[in-house]
Amino acid sequence: MKQHYSRFNELIERLTTRNINTYFAIFAKNN
């Protein structure tokens, strides 16, 4: 269970990081 949670957490972290990078890129393009 702990191993599964850790893997899931890693996936969420990766998706969040990608979303932040995408948002930042759009924000930079608009300014």
C-alpha cells in the first residue's frame, strides 16, 4: 500500500510540475 501511494504521489507531483511549467510558459508569452 505504501509503495503504491508513493508511486501515485510521484505521478501527481510530475503532473503538477508539468502544469506549472505550462502555465508559466503561457504567462511569459502573454507578457
